[in-house]
Amino acid sequence: MIFLKLLSRLPLGLLYMIMDMFYVLIYHVIAYRKKVVITNIRNAFPEKSETEVKHIAKEFYNRFCEYIAETIKAVSISEEEMKRRVKFINIHTVHEYADKGQSIILAGCHQFNWEWALLAGCLVLPFPVDAVYQRLSNKKFNDLMLKTRSKFGGEPINKKNIIRSLMRSKDRMKAVAIMADQSPGKDAVKYWTIFMNQETAFFTGPEQIATAFNYPVFFYRMVRKKRGFYTVELIKLLDPPYQKGDHSILDSYVKESQKLIEEDPSGYLWSHKRWKLKKLQNDLSD
């Protein structure tokens, strides 16, 4: 991990140049998950021609390499540079909750660059952003990512211990950030709905947390303005009280996520095997 820390000290422009060369390798030579990417885009946009699908795929690999450069830079990025590159355009929407000592949920999707959104949120929002994460298999890389995600005051939450962690920190005001488009495990409780023209399973964690703690839910909409610069808009999805068994939170989340992806299709993480689960006729978990 020393190498990554040293690499992070390079100017972002130089990191972009290195990753532009890496793009040639993973797109043209290795063809990293190319079949998965093409299939996901084709199924998500059945109205697009094969030429359009391949264009989105090619642009996705460019953006993916850009994301890698920015994530490496996040290890050493300063508060000033982070705030300069990521602008939250409507922070006032959550101040009413902060004034009451009320924590919130920030539901996002894998639209580049979510890592920067969470870091910048810690600096400009009226409460720290505690991101829910899934432990990585490589311990050293996992430790580096945890250190990076907590550098501006956030306290990352292990996906396996969400409720327990939130119970321990219930008196600490925070924004609980969840990437709600993760594919749920085969045996997990899930909610099925149509997302990007396909039957898609969503894990019900955001709804469970919101209901258990009476947290209002916001969608954070990240938009790339140009290379290395983004805006984040906070969109309120729902306020408590919530009705048991109601999926309005996830339905609203799916609507906002799909709108964002349709507007900027190359910015979504198509290499993720999002649609690996298939709904069975006897699936009673939705």
C-alpha cells in the first residue's frame, strides 16, 4: 500500500494521464469484464443500436479509469481541494434536520465518483457522513480505504453490523450513506421491481434502517461537470413516519437512480454484476 500512498501524491493531472494509458490496456487488451459491461448496457437500453451500446461501453471504460485516478488521489487529497472539486448545491435542504439533531440517510448509486461525494459531504454537510461498506478481501487495501473514508470525520459502518453500529451511535448525529443499488445475496430479504428495463432485486436495508430509527431519506445525485469536477444535489425521497411493508423509499430511490443513469449512461458502474439474480416464480421474498 506504500506504492498507492506515493502514487496519490502525484498531481491529479498526471494520474489521469497514467490512467488514460491504463484504459488502453483494460479496454483493448485485457477486455476487463467487457462481456458483462456490453450485456448490462444492452439490456438496460434495448432501444439503442449496437453502435450506441458500444459507444457507451467505451466511454464507461474511460470514466472507470478516471474514477481509479480520483480514488487514488483521495488517499492524500486536502480538504481545500476536495471542496473545490465537489460542490454541494443545496445543503440547506438538510439543515432543518441538523438543527433538530436529526440524523439522515443518504442513498446513492454507483455513479462516478461516489467516493468523492462521501468525502466532500463530511466537509460541507452539517454532520459527518458514515458510509456503509463491504469488507474487502485484501486486508491492507481494506484498511487503506477505511482510513481514507474516515479522514474527514466519517465513521465507516461494516455492512454486516449496520443495526448494531447505529444503535451504539444513536446519540451521534450523522448522515448514513448507503449505496442502495448493490445486488442482495441470494438468501437475503429482497424487493423486486423494474429498474433499467429489467426485473431487479434490491436489498431492503435502507427501508429497514429508516423505519427502525425514523431517519428521513435523501438521494444524493452526483453529476460530472468536467473531468475532476462534480456537483451533488440532495433530493428528499421520504420523511418519517413510515408504514410497515411500504416500499415507497425504494420506489423513489429507483426512480431517481434510473433518471441519473439515463442522463449520463457512461458514468454508471456497468462492470458490476448487478443483474446476476433472476426472479423465480416461487420467490416470496418481495
